[in-house]
Amino acid sequence: MQIYVVGSSKNTFQPLNDIRTKFLIDEKHEDDNIDHLNPWFCEVTGLYHLWKNSTSKNDIVGLEHYRRQFVNQKGQLLSEQEIRDLLSDCEMLCAYDDARGPSLFYRLSDYGIGKCSEVFKYVMFAIRYLDERTGLAFQNFIAATNHVQFNMFVCKYELIDEYCKWLEQIFKIVNQQIPLEKSAKRSLGYICEIALFPFFAMQHKNKILKPRIYK
């Protein structure tokens, strides 16, 4: 099991347990990485490194933030055994928000997605290009009022492998339409945040998303 806790060297991290590792976005990393794309992808640079460099012993992987982490009812970081117990009857732990109000797309506009509507247009084109049915379903999901926040999750590696391969196809198409340097900073990170729940729900309709408390 391996959980990356993303932040910078300027951030103050809570004490971590043995299944969590700091991923500092302002430091260079070994092995396969997209460090140079962090201005656009934010914490997704940590997701990419986790995806590409996980070993066979990391059957379960996750992503958290230096100031937002999954905890138990006592406010303590979830342990490996607690995570395995939770995943015995669901497939993903996530920061799930089911509050009623504006759609997730418009709520996220306050945080920057409104600044990257141009690149999002090409993302929607890419999703429909890959599969028209998925594109229509994706549009329905982003119009909903519940979603997963913060690019945070813990799940089996196979699920994130599936998700990241899908994202990789999308961004290859997007890069053919709009140069990365013309995209708003942090835009692709926000788009990945929007994409996680729709993708999971579309691919695993009969599975359970189980929200957990986070700090």
C-alpha cells in the first residue's frame, strides 16, 4: 500500500504513518515523472508518479494533500488495516460531496475552471471522440450536484491504472488542439478533479463510493 501526500517544501505536513509518503511538487523526482508540467497539473503530477512507479507490493494506492487527509472517527489518519477493512465492501475511498446546489462544474468555477473553459471544450471533444456514449454520460455527470473533490482517493491500483490510461488518451488529443502553454495554469488539475467521479461511476456503476472524514 502506498499513499502520496502532496504539497511543497514550504508547507507544514502533519506527522505521517508508514503507508504515506510526501510528494513535494517543488522538488525533482526520480523515475518516470511530469514534474515540469506541475503548473498545469497541480497534484496530478503526484498521481502520475504514483501510477508510473508503483511496485507490485502497492496493491492499494492513494492521493492526499498536506492539509487534507482521510481519517477515522477519532480524527486519526486511517491505518493500513482500517483502509483494507473499508475496501472490503467498497472499491474507493474519496472526499465525496453530496451537497445540493449548483452543479459541480459551476461550483468549481470559483476555483478556476471558469478560467479554462477553452481547454475544457477540447477535453469534452476528446471524450466524445473516444466514445460518444461516454461523452454524453460525462455531460450528465458534470451537471449533477454531487461529486468527488480535491483529486483525493484510496483504491486498488488497477482502478487508477484504468483511470490514468483514459486521461492519457484524452490529453494526447487535447494537446493536438491547443498548446499546453496556452492553457490556464492549474487548468488540467481542475479538469482531472472533475473527471474522477464521472469516470469511476461510468465504469463501475454497481460499485460503492464510500466517503470518509478528512481534515
